[in-house]
Amino acid sequence: MASQSVQNTTWDELEVGASASLERICTPQDLILFAHVSGNRNPLMLPGESVTAAESDPIAPSLWVGSLVSAVMGNVLPGPGTLYRGQSFRFHRRVRPGDRLKIEARCIEKREKPIALFETRVLNLDGSLVVDGIAELEVPTKRIVVEPHELPGLILDLQDHFARLVAAAKTLPPLPTAVVCPDDRHALGGTLLSAAKGLIAPILIGDAARIRAAAQELGADLTHFEIVDISDPHDAAARAVALVLAGQAAAIMKGNLHSDALLAEVVKKDGGLRSHRRISHVFAVDAPTIDHLLFISDAAINIAPDLATKVDIVQNAIDLARACGVAEPRVGVLSAVETVNPHIPSTLDAAALAKMAERGQIKGGIVDGPLAMDNAVDIAAAKTKGIVSLVAGRADVLIVPNLEAGNMLAKEFTFVAKAEAAGLVLGARAPVMLTSRADNDRARLGSCALAQLYDYWRRTGQSAVQTSPTPAVPQAAE
């Protein structure tokens, strides 16, 4: 049923005693938005920032509560076209997130046209008075009819999924990590931050003079860190691999060198870190519009993977998601369409991967495909297309057709959707943190947490993160 148009009450039509009301629930988002708009960052009034134990729940700013009165005036009575002359408030009680409020306005006097006075009140639904006051308004003198419309949407990032992973990783012993060429402020800064958080015990491998110069720029003390002085990046990468093979390091972190130089040493047939599985890269993405981490693979290593390689890509991604607390990851294998089309090879691979998982050739997750991006992550899109699937609309893992698609998808999340991303190379004998030279400290910290959690899961078969169960909703198209 279509929404009805909204029309005002003119000054000539307004009668003393006329009243209107609205209801509204206070939410944490309201407090955050009000802080942005008003500039008021009083910690008593922001979720998670209360300054005393007695005020563990934030308090709604009084003027946010008072501002609700204007919604009655502007939308209902007198309605569109109303302007304020003045407003008095007296505040009797505090409001907190979760409180359901009733906002009332009643005309108590008409003065010289177009002025009218309104008694205004905000009450809790238990009837207790929160705010009262008097509004002096310029009531519209002409009829205004407004068609209903939605305001532009706003995105608030209220969840920090990486903080949860970092907190879990901090409960584990620091991971001995060979850091290759940490000789600029970004690479060394992320390394030292991760060490300070207790995630890694770094061994710094590279040009010692440049590493110390970067430390001096950061004002950091390297007295307690081992430095292996090797000026050539390829030789530094080879030494990192050798430390892993000797059991002196359990992970490798890329610093200020090209990925190819590091990976060439990792994948060597003789003296490298190859395992029975093809190596692949997984991005963990914390997007403000999605209520869980998304794992995207492969966007950094395998350019045009065949079906056999995709099997390992899927298995590696499932393993990392499980290490991060996802009990049974839902894997969406992406293509341009959600039906098998012999002319689109990625749809054939997707269908094969789904069947292989069903037959136990891929373990630990629920795999479905082909799925287009929209119906992989959006339940409404999946329902619209009538897709019956345990994965559609709820994917934890996204498997892309090739490196180009994955790279574009990951960068769209980070640069357009303002997501945070961390990454890890899997399938080798040790996790490799293949951070970009442009990554900030937060991205490097997230990658260290991924490496720590994955190493623990691989050794114990358990996640150090509290497991997130798979929702029991059976079909996207119900």
C-alpha cells in the first residue's frame, strides 16, 4: 500500500487544544550521529566511552532529546512549512539507548498571525516526564502538501571485527616472526606495534643501517630486537625462509620489498616452504555495511587458477575463517551470474567446487556456486531471484574467478566502502603476511592477528576466537 501524502495545518485552521504525538526509540547510532553533527563529544554521551563505572551506559544528550520535539512540529502539527521563533526546555530525567519515548505537542495559544504557542513534552512510555517546555512557532499560512520520501542512507561502522581477533591473538604466546626488510616507517612501525601488542616476536632481517634509520625516524628503541644484517632483499627473504625451516621462526612478514622477491623464496622447489597445497592469499575484510568478516580469495597470487588450484584456494580460505572463529564457513563461489553457463567457465568451476564440497573433497565449510556478488552477500537479492541455498545472502567467504576480479573487489571494499582489510598467504609451511608497502599499522596488526590465530588453529585444530555459529535459517528463498 502506497504511503499517503503529508499536508500541514494552516494558521487559520489551527485550533487551541489541537495536539499530536510521535514515538521514538533512542539508539546508540543516534548518539554517535548527534556527536558528529553537533561536535559534542562528551564521553558520558558516547557508547563505549563512559568515564566512570557508575555511567557504564551512555546518556543521550539533552538537546538530542529536545530536538525530537521538532519532528512533531515539522512533520505533523502544524507540519510542513513550520518555523521556530523560540523553544524553552526543562529536563527532568535522563534518556539512555533502548528507551522508548513519546513526544507530544499541544497548541495552547494563538497570537497575532502567524504566531502560536505549543506546550511540548517528552515522556518515557511508563509515563514519566523527561522534558517539558514551550515552543513559539511561525505557523504556515498556506497549504503545503509533501509527498513522502526516504532520506539518503547513512552508514555507521559500529563493529570492529579486527579488535576481536587481536584480543584473541593476544591470549596466545607471541609468534616468532621473520620480518623481511622492515626498513621504512610503515613496515617497521607495524612490526613494532604488533610486537608491543604481544602478537609477534620479530626477527628483523634486512639492511641494518636502513632499519635503524627507520627506527630513529619513529623514535623507536631496537635494543631488545634481533637484527640480521643482509642488504640484498632476495637474500633477506631466503634467510627468513631458512629460519622457518630451522624452527627459529613460525611465520614470515613482508616489509619494504616486492612481493615477488619474497614469494620466489617461499615457493622454491628446493629449500622453499612448499607444502602439499597450492599457496593462495586471503583478504579478511571488515566492511561497515556487513555484520561479520568477509574472507576474499584469491586476489594476490594465482592469476588465472584452474579447478585444481581453486580447490586449494577454497580450502585455504575455509581454514582461515575457521581459525577466526567461524564454525562452518559459508563459501560463495562468484561469477557474473548465478546459473551454470557453458560459455562462462567460472560458472562450471563454481558448480564443480560446490559438488566437491558436498562429496567431502573440500572440508569444513558449506560451498555453493555460481553466485553473483549481489546474491552472495545480500539476502534480499537472493530471495528476489528465488535462490534456494544455505550460502546465498550469507556468505562468509567469497571465491573470485581470477586475480583481476579479486583485486578489484578487495580494493572496492577498502577504497569505496571504506572497509579495513588484512591479508595472509596460506598453503605454505608457515603463514606469510603479505602486507602492501602502503598498508598502515592497523592493517599490519590485523595481518599479525590472522597469522597468530591460523598458526594456533593449524597446531591444535581449535580456534582461539569464540566460535560464531552458523545461523539455522535453512534457505535464502523462503
